Amino acid sequence: MALAYVARFATSAAKLERYLHRKLRERGWDGEDEPDISAMVQRYVERGYVDDEVYARAKANDLLRRGYGKRRVKQALGQAGIGESVADDVAPVEYTSRSAALHLARKRRFGPFAPSQVEPDRREKQIAAMLRAGHIFDHVLAVLDAASEEAAIEWVEEAREENTTWDAS
């Protein structure tokens, strides 16, 4: 059952262990002693069938492409049982965080991507939606207060240039 699961789904060690415990509980275990699920999961990790870092990187990239922010990414990784150090390693850099905020605003037609002038109560709802998506307040305001789509894109590109300059040092 465990092998079929890891062959079909990308998973973390903690998610696999929770899955196996749940399946044993649902189907009932007729053996005398409890099976050593944690040892089985550890063997899968040692053999490379389950890799928390690969899973975390893929999950983080998926969420960022969908427009979620750093806080929401770290929350999802924590729920998947990914350790804090691995989650910090795959956390988005400034450019990626800004890109995700821009993507969400474009997708939901917030800020400069809105078809018409946004009323104050509607703007508050947009701010709340972006904060719930895990973006930091500074990024939310930068995107929503951008004078135009080009200005928002330029704000994202500034982070790319800053990151490139930092990497070159």
C-alpha cells in the first residue's frame, strides 16, 4: 500500500506516515502487534522513494505559481510535516514573492489590473484576500497602489535586479 502511494503521489515522510496510520485504522489491523510504520517510512526515505526537500520545493513552487505568498507556503509545508529548516531553505526570495503577489493581483483583477476604479470597501476586501493568500502587507500595498500595470511589473523587476546584484557579489 505504501509503495503504491509513493509511486502515485509526491509526498513527505510525515504525510506518508499519517496516510498509513489512517489506512490501518480504516481497514483494521488483524496482526498481534502494531506494524512499525515509522521504520517503513524511514526505509523509503533512505531508498529515496520519499524526499522531503524535493517535495517541499515542488509544493512551494506550485503554490507560488498559483499566487500564494511566503507565509501561506510555509504554512502548507508545515501541514505536510516538512521541518522548519527545509521550509526555510525552499522559502521564496524577494523576487519570487513579488512575482507571486503580482500574479495573484493579475489573476483576481486587483489594483492596476481592475477594469475600473476600485471603491474603498472593495479595496479593503482585496487587501484582505491578498493577506489571506500569505503576502506581506508591504507587497500587498505595493501591488494594489501601483499606478499602472507597467509600474507593478517594474516593481517586481526591481527585485530581480537587486537579487542579481546580490548574487554577483
